[in-house]
Amino acid sequence: MAFYVVQFLTGLASAASLFLVASGLSIIFGVTRIVNFAHGAFYMLGAYVAFTLTERFAGAFGFWGGIVVAALALAAIGVLVEMVLLRRIYHSPELFQLLATFGLTLMVEDLVVLIWGPDDLVGRRAPGFKGAIDFFGQNIPSYDLFLIVLGPVVLGVLWLLFQRTRWGVLVRAATQDRDMVAALGVNQKWLFTSVFALGVFLAALGGALQIPRDAVNHAMDLRVIVEVFVVVVIGGLGSIIGAFVAAVLVSELNAFGILIFPKISIILVFLVMAVVLIVRPWGLFGKPEAPARRTPGLAVNPWRPLTTNERLAAIAVLIVAAALPFVAGNYLLTVGSEIAIFVIFAVSLHFLMSVGGLASFGHAAYFGLGAYGVALLAKMAGLPMIACLLLGPLLGLMGAAVFGFFAVQLSGVYFAMLTLAFAQIVWSIAFQWVSVTGGDNGILGVWPEKWAASPSHFYWLSLGIAALAVVILRIIVFSPFGFALRATRDSPLRSEAIGINGKRIQWTAFVIAGTVAGLAGALFAYLKGSVFPDNMGISLSVDALVMVLLGGVETVSGAVVGAIVYKALNIWLVSQTDLSKLVLGGFVVLIVVAFPKGIVGTLEAFMHRRRKSSSSASSPLLTSRIESAE
Amino acid sequence: MKLTVKDLNSFYGPAHILFDIALEVGEGEVVALLGRNGAGKSTTFRSIVGLVENRSGRVMFEGRDVSDLPTHAIVRGGLGYVPEERRIFTDLTVEENLEVGRQPKRAGAPQWDREKLFKLFPNLGEMRGRPGGRMSGGEQQMLTIARTLMGNPSLVLLDEPSEGLSPKIVEQMVDAILAMKKEGVSIVVSEQNLHFARLISDRAYIIERGRICFGGTMAELDARPDIRDAHLSL
């Protein structure tokens, strides 16, 4: 019995940090409507800076001073980030905001390694809380008791801040209607900045307070952000009490899940989250959001199928690509195969994002499931390659069917967070279920059969499947199903009103996208001859997002170009620098801020303008009349 | 002049909404902006306080050019705005709603505080702790005016204050607006209801399809039934 009580208290202690981080995320979202992906990075930086301050400058600040100064320093950095970056993207579609803050996260990961090195750092114990308390023969660290008290204290302070101060009243008002707050003479800019600073302070404090409990390392940002996303999805974005209750719930589920399912404890959290989402899609303490504002969002030119000339051009490009084996060596062909595979992966996400308006932040899950499907079928069942290629993606299909069902109940940022959480769950299953997946060692020796083994043959196979995938997805875009999907994307209410079952359409799109991604993963497994948990990792999901964004979210198949450019650049970059995440993250931020239409989108806009100006030269009267009629 | 608007043009996306709007409001005057639904009344107000991004033209307030200032700065300068949709903060109590509107005192402008406003709108005084979301439409309309007055404005843009209110509440609204005028607040009130406008206004403009097509005293408007019938639905 005593053991369970101690386990419970350990859970409560873990909840404290989780609550701090989650409440910070919630507060920021409430006012700015930005889901700050970089929140985990601030948490991690808080821990690192606190480590340095308590180790090197303990004389100046003492331990507790070090913790507080670290959180304050990060808050100051947060102010800088808000003023330099976020102020430029408050009016961008939410996808861009998520991506920009994600780019920031990537940069921080490399910077942290650069500054503090790649090894785990073990911080010192908190003075006054070094010992443990005996509880019927079980030890409870006294620091845990401190954290257990701290959680509710912070909750209380935040409550007072929001209920009893003018600043709190303004923040709550801005949470509901920020334009009206401005129309009453309040300078929103500083309100946003101060809210962001408070949120970052809480995240950094959460990280700093972890140093006596856990080693500081450069992967703690993603670990915490996934947990925090789960917490805010369960508790409801924007609700501080929700963040508290859900943080306790998730921490306890983790604490006891380890006893029940030692290997896959995260499943338990997932099940609870799924139940909450079915019963209350907006979380336990959240409020239902109005139907999502425009999802893709910039000025969309109407889509049209390719003209005959454009089709011929596309076929010509394909023929040129197919001629590569006659001029290129084996290395280039392998790179070519990889690029073709990523074209398949990118167009599958593009289909979901641009056509379906559903920005998935965990699309790699289905890529990875396809890869594992092939590996398991080939290694365990010993099926031939064709059968594996056909059946392997079915694992992606099944994953997409299950996760997609829950995910499409939500939209916008909730959808993005949920897909990310699902992907992390799939990843941790692959990582933890060693007896089946081989864990970190992966599954090796998945080689193609003779007929596809040579680099040129495999290249042709990949290229052929990529071309097929692009064509099929384009056909779907311009099919009645595609129209229904786009109608649901552009106006859920109106499409519902004309009898379209939006959720089912979106679910179907999710399954299609997951299956195509699975196909890409299946080919990838054969290309590399092995599968690893990283084949479904977060960075792969982000790669796909960047490819889509780089190509142009608002184009029909810009992802093809995005994938080719990005993958080629990436392969080259990784061979050139160790700081690929730093460069990549900077690149993502740059695209979002300076180049939101992507390559194909920018080209299209350019062509559109040229067409417009040349036609206005021929008949100025006509165009001017049309414009004023608009 | 308290407020002078010149050559105001506004756009929503590619759509041109307002065409060369010109308005003048004198010190302590109540001016009605009359027009049908969709004529451009709300857009005019939103453009004056800087809530329409794509706009051009000049807005002079108390002799200062405020055309390029951000919304909060215009409002802080003493130009209050009461939106048509009321936009009460539903989670906040009556007192908290007023707190959001509170601004420092301004020399030369009428001063308001909570107690004075509760005298002007006695209903609000009886429900100080009630969340805005649990108030009737009339009470919300009073709260939104009171909230703007907390900023001690010298001029208020009042967007369709009588819309959707019962006749009894409309009467209270007339009294409240006249009381505001007596305190020295200049008011521009947009209305579809000529009867209501006549009770409170010194002068009127008529706006139709984004253009001002009449400006004059109420007596001058009454002398032109043709204009009245052509541009106002009665």
C-alpha cells in the first residue's frame, strides 16, 4: 500500500513541472492564438541555463536565485523572440505559426549541443531538500514534496494574477476578443509581449526546477512538448485549471502505467486522451472553438487541371528523369531513388494539408508504419517483395484509419497537436517494443529482390511509383470527392448544409494520405535495407511539412518541386555541416516569414500577374471594368 | 471642428467599400449617420478608428491627424468607439468589462467612473458581478456604451445603438445619449431608424453604397422627403 502512495506522490511531483510548462503554453495560446511549439525549447533552455547558473555562479545567486534568474533570463529571450519573429506572423495562418516556432526549436537543439555539449548534465540537489522522508519503509525525496506543494501554489498565484489585477482582466478580455481590447485603447503589442514573457517564464521555471530530479539533455524539449500537447488537449487549450488537472492526470497515468504496462506505458495516456476527445473534443475545461478560420489562407488562385501543353511538359520531364540511369552513377541513382520516395511522401502530406486543409504534424507515423510493415512481412513472414510492397502500406492505412478517426474530430492547431502526439506514440512503440521491432537497433536486412536490386532498376521502380502517386492524387483532387474535400476545407458549415459528411470525407482523405505515405515508407525500407524508429520520428514529419511549404501550400502539386529541392539540399547539407538542424530551422523560419507562398506558389503568382498585365494591355477597358465590379 | 473626415476610401480585399467619405462633427454636437443595411456605416466607423487595414484619406481629430495611428492610440487620444455587435467580454463581469475600458483622465474631456456610469445606467449597477454573457441584449448595449465611456472620450462613435432593442430600452438609450451630450461628449451615431435619430441628433448625413449623398440639419432633411424616401427605408 505504501508503495502505491509513494508512486502517487512521485506522479504529483512530476505533474508540477508539466503544469508549469502546459499553463505557459495555454496562456500564450489564449491571447496570441499561437501554439508555441518552441515552448519545449524554452523549457530545455531553462534547465540548461539553470544548470550553468547553479554550478558556476552559485556564489552570486545561490541555488534558488539561479533557478529564478534562469527563468527570468529566458523570459527576456522570449520577449526578444516575440518582438522579432512572432509579431511578423500574428496574421499568418496558424500552420505557419506552428512551423516558425518549430523552426526555432530545431535551431535551439543544435545551439544547446554547441554550447553545453552532447552529454547529459547532472545538476546538484536543492539545498534544504537533499534528503528523503521515510514513509512506511518507502523513501520519498523531500524535493518531490516541495514540488507537490509548488504546483498548487503557482496555480493560486496565476489565478490571483488573472482575477485580481488589471493586467489579468485585460488578458482575459484579449483572450476573447483582442480587436475589441485595442478598440478600447489598450496597446495589444505590449499585452502580447508580456503574455509571451510570462508563458516562457513558466516554461523555463518548469525546466529549471527539473535539474535536481533529472539529468539535463538536448532531447528533453521534444519529450516535454509531446506531453504538454497531450495535457492541453485533455485539459483544454487556454484553461489554466484544465492544464493543472490534466497535468496531474497524465503524470499519474505515467506513474501507474509503468506498473501496468511497463513497456508501453504511454498507451494508457493515449487511451485517456482518446476518450476525452470523443466525449469533449475541446478538452475537459476548454471551450468549443468556433469553426476554424480559413485554414490555408493566403490568396488562393482557383485550381485547374493541367492543360494539354502542361501535361506534355510533365511527361517530358518524367522521360528526362527516367533517362538518369544512362548518365549517372550508382550514388546519384540512390539519391534519385530517395528523392522520388520523398516526392511520394510529400505529395501525400500535401494532399492532406492543401486539399484537405488538415495540417498533420505527425505524418511520418504512416511513412514509418509502411516501412515497418514491409520489414515485418519480409523478415517474419518471408513474403516476396511485390507482396510486401502491396501489403506493407496497409499498416500505414490501418494506423491512419485509427488515428485519423480521432484526429479529424478536431481541426486547426488541435489537429496538428493530436497528430504529433499520435506520431510520438507510434514512435515510442517502435522504440520500446524491442521484441518485435528491435527497438533502437531497428530491423536490418530488408533488401529488394534481384529484379529490383540494381540501383537503376530500383530508381525506375521508385520513379514509376512516384509518378503514379502524383497522377492518382491529382485525379482525386479534381474528382467529386476532391471537390467535397475542398468544400469541407473552405467552409465546414456550408458544405455540411449541402449534405456533405465532412468528417467522413476528411477521414477518407486522412486514410488515403496515410496509405500513400506508407507506400513511400515501404520503398524507403527497401532502399535502405533497414528500418529504424527514426523513420517515424518528428524530424521526418517536419521534413515533409517543409517540403510542402517550400513547394507552396496553395498549389495543386507544389510538393513535388518542394520535395526535390529540399531533399537534394538536405542531402548536400548533411554532408557539409554538423549543424544541419540549425540551418534547417533557420531555413524554416525564413520561408515562413519571407517566402510564405513557396517556390511553385511564387512562380504561379508571377505568371498570374504577367498574364493579367498582358491581357490588360490588350483590352484595358474590360479588365478595369471587371476589377471595379469586384 | 471636433472631427473632420476627408476623402476616406476603404477596401475589403479587392472590394472598394467607401468612396471619398467626408464628415464633420462640431464640439458637443450629436450627428447621425443614416443609411440602410450595408450602406457603409459600420465600415466608416471602423475606418475612422483604424480597424480597416486597407484605407486611405484623412481623419483629423481635435486638430490632430490620426489617420496613420494604430487603433489603440486613436482611442487613447479620446475618440471612443462602440461597435455594432456590442462585443461584450462574455466571461468578464460587468465591473471587469468596465475595467478593460478604463483609461487615465484627460484634460478637457468629460470624466466618467463606475459610480457615475451606474447612475446613467441603473440596470448595470444592480448586476455588477454578473458575467457579460448572462445579460440581455439591452443590458449588453448599455454595458458596451458604459465601457467606452470609461475611457473618458471627448467624442464617441456609436454604431446602431437602437438595433434589436425593445421600445422601452430604446427610450432609456435616448435618455442616456442625451445625458452624454449634456456632459459634453460629441457623438456620431449611425442609425437606420430615422425616428430614433431625430430624437437625439443636431445634424445628419446619409450614406448610400459607400458614398455620402446628403449632409445637413434635421430640419433640412425633413424639407427633402425625396432624399429621405430614396435612401432610407422607413
